[in-house]
Amino acid sequence: MRRSKLTDPVTSWSIGGGSLAAHPGFTVVAGPLLLTPHVGVRFLTIMLTTVLSGCSSMRSSAVPGPAAAPPGAQAARDAARAKSDRGLACLNRPEIDAWERRLRFEQRFQVSVTDSVARGAPYLERVREIMEDAGLPPTLALLPVVESGFRPGARGTLGCRGLWQLRAGTARRFGLVVNAHRDDRLDPELATRAAARYLRLLHARYGDWPLALAAYNAGEGRVDRALALHPGATFWALAEDRQLPHASLDYVSHFFAVVRIVVPPKTC
């Protein structure tokens, strides 16, 4: 089978030219790198902002980078990327506020999100590139923090697998092979490409990211039935009216809180 760029993540990487493993905020253990408690969200924010801005050098030396774009084209691309990320970061909802407080100030949530991002660090830059190449906000690269904790082999409910917790039927719908001998959902690059296609379809269908992410989480049928009863309603109105599962409200709010932490508030 063709080896994808993300199949074997790099074991060391750099942030702004310095070794991440050597950073005093990281402890090398047998297994993933884990953030020590004294670092908390502040260093996490620096790390993620660097990765998602495309300034890191986490790509393995064996993987060639994309050709440099002309200065004008790159500036336009950067502006479009910043605008799309601001749209995700600047939603003002009490549910997102509550999740942001948990992620910033409650230790168990701090540990969970920092561990997830530490696991995802070898993948994040490439995932960001795939999202951007698909015309999606680059910060959607953070969705596996909520989906799987950035565990490529994660097993979820209803047979969901991989970084993006795709069901077998959804994976096949977007071109992945899932059978007794091969499961492309476990290949981070192939799964990310399929997830990007699915997210793009959902956004085109529902017109905004809260509804699109609710459909990714709960299924298109669940969102369609809710909208059939309340045409034109927002995700938040549907959730408040209990037309969508509370788990979806938590899922969407959790993700937007992660994005808020990464994208500077002054951009709103």
C-alpha cells in the first residue's frame, strides 16, 4: 500500500527553530511527549499558534514542502486564512465561554488538551495544509483534539475509528477502503483528506460551521430532521430547543473554545 506523508510521524520536531523535545516545558517519557503541569495553556497557545500559522518546521526532511508561492499570492492566501480562522474564533456564546474556562483553568481539562496536542504535534502542520488546500479554515486541524485526542488508532462508539472518528460508511463514501484486511481510517493522511472532503460538503450544505460540525458529530439526518421542524434555525437555537443532542452542544462548544485559545482575541 502507498505510504502516506502522515503514516510515520516524525519523532522530533521544531517550533520556531528550537527543539520542542528540549523545551523546559516538556518532559520526555516512554511514549508521547507530555506537557508538564507548570506550562499549562500559555505554552500550548504559543505552540499551536506557531503550527497553525504555517511557520513551524515539523515536516519530516523526507517529505518535500510545497513550492513557494509568489509574494502577492501568498499575502492573499494568508489574509484569507486569517479571515476564516477569525470566523471560527469570534463566536460569542456562553457555552463556548464555559468550555474556554474549563480548558484554561481546570487541571483535568488542561492536561487532556495539552496531552492531545502533544500527541498531535507531528501531524498538525500537515493536517493544517490539507485543510487549507481544501479551502477550509486551517484551525479545523484542531478538530481531532475533540474527536480522538489525536490518537490515530482511536476506537469510538458506533465503529468510529482513527484521528477523525469516521464511521465505516462515511469513510467509504469519501473514497477510503474499509474491509477486513485494510482500514484507511487508521492512515492519518488518508483519513484527514476524507474528513476535509466531508467537512467541505457539510459546510456547503448547512451554510455555517456550527451546523456543519453538529452534522459531523451527530449525523446529517439528525440535523436535517431538526431543521425540517425549525427551518432556518441556528445551531444554537436548535440545541437550546433540544432538537439536537446535548452531546453535540458540548462537542461544538468544546471545539470553538479550543480555537479561541489558539487564535488571538484581538483579531475579533
